Amino acid sequence: MRILISGANRGIGLELTRLCALRGDRVFAGCRAPEQASALKEISAKHPGLVSILPLEITDAKSVSRCLERVNAETDALDILINNAAIFSSGETIRTFDAEKAAKQWWVNAVGQMLVAQKSLDLLKAGTAPKIVNVTSESGSVSTMEHFRGYYYFGSKAAMNMFSRCMAWDPETAGIITIALHPGWVRTDMGGADADLSVTESAEGILNVIAALTPEDNGKFYTWNGKEYPW
């Protein structure tokens, strides 16, 4: 399979890249600073010709375009897009709410993912049973928010969830299965050391969910272990 993964230099994105390369997939690994992505370079070196490390700043439309131009130069199609890049901050209240900080989360966690999907569209249309997987969070579930947790991250993930639903039924994405996917609480820089899952458990689960997707799953919200999650 031909797969584009954003945020591939660390955490879940890095492990997805490793597992996909291990099974022989052609992986386009996007990250903000390839020159600093030492772990990603090690994976690429172990799998010659399978992993291309590409500069990708998802909040910069020009960077996204250049990245996809590089992908297009190396393949004529994509089968899977995994929108994985994200940032997290917490601790804000209504009194400390800052518009610029909120906008930054919105851009990275929602708008940027849309830009990557937009620029990947033609390659996905040419793919085999193409899929867009937007790595979101249970934090974006409006119906399960039962106590105060913050604004920036949670609002941005709720936006990503809505974008995923819209994308699934956009006439322009006809034939592409699009889902939102909660990766679980994972032991990464973002999730912290006390989280439930290792990156391998999460990444393996994500790949299993992707492999099992059918057209009937279009527009759904799943967890890493294949359970449907409430919006």
C-alpha cells in the first residue's frame, strides 16, 4: 500500500511508519523538521526505498503543496492518508482564554488536516480502496463531555470530528472511506507516562481498524480497538 502519514517523526506517527515499512508498504512520512528526525531516519535506513521523509508543516498551505508535489513525483496514487499531526495544551479557563493560542490549536488539529486531505485528493482518487483516517481524540466528543476539561484542544478536536463527517459525505470525496479515529490514551510526549497504551499497541490497533474498513464505515468515529465512539 501507498501511505502518507503526517506527524511521522514521533509517537504514534513514528510507530505507524515503522510498522507499515516493516510489512512492506510504501510510506511517505511527513514531519516539520526532517533534519532533526533521527528516529525516522533510522527507520528509513532499515527499509531502503520504502520510506520517504518529507518536510510537512500542515499549517502552511505552501508546505503542504510542496510535500504533495514530492509525493506525486514518486507515486501515481495513494491508498491511505493518515492525518496524525497534532499539538496539545491545557490549563486554560474562560478567564485565561487566549484567541491566538486557540487559533494555533485549531490550525494544527483541524484546519491543517483539511489542507493535507485537500492536496492529497487526486492521488487518493487514483488509489486502491482509498481511505482517509483522521486521528482525533475522545476529547472531541461533544456528547461525552461531562465536566470541564478546557477549550483549545477539545474544541479543535471537535472541529476535526465535524470536518471528518463533512469530508465523508462531500461529493468530491466519493469513493474514499473517511473516518475519525481515537488512538487511545497512549504513552507519548502528549499522553504522558501514565497512559494506558504503548505506541505499538495503539498503532497496531489503528492499522487493524484501517484494514477492516468497508464503505459502510464511511463517516464513522472509531477507537483504536475497533469500537464505535459517540460524537
